Amino acid sequence: MDLVGELIAFLVQTALRLIRDRDTRAWPTVEGVIHASSRSSSIDPTAEVTYMYSVDGERYFGVHKRSFLLGNSADDYAKRFIPEWKVTVRYCEKDPQKSFVSERDQVMPPVWATRFR
């Protein structure tokens, strides 16, 4: 993919994530736990965070993805989500397996906690 194509793909993915963030703002939240975080191995630098959460005693898993233009940025972002740490998860009341992790809901660990991951 050429540079212009990569930039367009990044902008589209970012716009879709921002729209989903807006559309899920009224969803209830629950505390979840981060399972793992990493940068995807694809050509497109994407941070992927898997998490677990429970609603009414039922356990669910979700994946939070965020695209970046630079691989180092994706790595740095993924390192902010430390396995076993808490994460705030938004979920759909009608279908709790649908979830979303919004950056605005999170209390991130201090930089020193992510430095040596």
C-alpha cells in the first residue's frame, strides 16, 4: 500500500473509532480486566488490547483496537494497557457481548509503570 493509501486508511479507521465512541457514550460501564496488549503483526500499525468483563454474572471478552501511522506509537499505546490492570468497559444493555473501550473513560497507569514492559 502506498503512503497516500495508508494515510486514507488511518483517517477512515480513526473517524470510525470516534463515531463509535460518540455512539456508545450512553452505554453503561463496568470494570473489566486487561488480558493482553500488543501491536498487531500486520503492515498497518495497530495496538490491540484484549479484555474481560462481566455483566449479570456472565463473562465476556472484547478487543480494543487503535490504528497508528507509526509502529512505535502503536507499541507505546499498547504498553499503557498492562495485563491484570483494570479497564472501564462500555457495554450494550440489550446485547452485553457488544462492548467498547473509550480512551476518555480510562485512568491510565503512570508512565514509569509502562516504561519497562
